[in-house]
Amino acid sequence: MVKLRLQRFGTTKKPFYRVVAADARKTRDGRYLEIVGVYDPTKQPAFVEINGELAKKWLHAGAQPTDTVKSLFKKTGIMSEFLSEKNNK
């Protein structure tokens, strides 16, 4: 099973994350299949950059986003686009 989740980078107290598609059995910072975007919560406002086409490709393929990634997708509008495409089919 493939999950869309965050992969932590940065130093202590200064994290930033990559949004990646990874096998659910791999560790949090282990191997991933593809980088989907970047999330930096330390910036004001938080910096979110996600490749919408890649995200929708993985969602159509059955990848399950974690709760945090799902909320990032909702903020950027990717979830609403995905759901409208899915309902139109």
C-alpha cells in the first residue's frame, strides 16, 4: 500500500518536510517512490508547495494521504479537484 506522507528534514527545532509517496511499510525517513511537494511550517505563513499533477496521479492510483497531508491538500485545493474529477468519471 502506498501512502502520501511527510518526510522530516532540518535540524532540531527547525523542521521542514517533503511530501512523498512511500510504501507504508518503510520508515518515516526511509526510501520513497516520488517527491510530491515541500512543506515548511517554520515560515510565517507556512510555506506549502505541492505539485498538483503528481498528487492527483498518486491519489487516482489509490495512495492514501495521512491526516496532515490531507489537510495540506485541502488548503491548496488539490482534494477538491481530485474529488470533482473522481465524481465526474
